[in-house]
Amino acid sequence: AEEERKKAEEEARKKAEAERIAAEKAEPERKRAEEERKRAEEAERKKAEKARKKAEEAERKKAEAERIAAEKAEAEERKREEEERKKAEAERKKADKERKKAEEEARK
């Protein structure tokens, strides 16, 4: 029984030693895999940041273009209204002149 116990202890010790050696051998690979994972995460983060900045810039340009278009439309509307006002003023003056002329003719 003593011999079996010693044999079992020796096997357990050998098994533990083999596991320790396997873990030591696996450590560089584990570290390499961890570094690779970190690099991939950083690359993904940078890619997402770049995409976000690109989307923000596109949105900014779109908003600027819309603002410029709105300003242009407003300027055109003001110009059209001013032309209509001048035309109406000219027609009113012409009508006044014709009315005065008709009144003069009627007095004669």
C-alpha cells in the first residue's frame, strides 16, 4: 500500500510537472495571441474613429451646402420681391399719370 501511494504521488508529481512545462511553453503563444488581439482591437478602434470623423465631415459639408442654398434662395426671393415692388410702383405711377392726364382732358 505504501508503495502504491508513493507510486501515485510520483505520477501526480510528474503530471503536475508536465502541466507546468506545458503551461510555460504555452505562455509565449498566449502572450502573442493577447498582443495580436490588442493590435486588432486598436486597429478596429482607429478604423471606427476614422469612419466617424468621415461621417461627421460629410454631415458638416451637407449642412454647409444646405445653408448656402437657403441663403441663395432667400437672396433670389428678396430680389424677385424687389423687382415686383418696383414694377408695381412703376404701374402705379403710370396709372396716376394717365388719371391726371384724363382729369386735365376732362377739365378742358
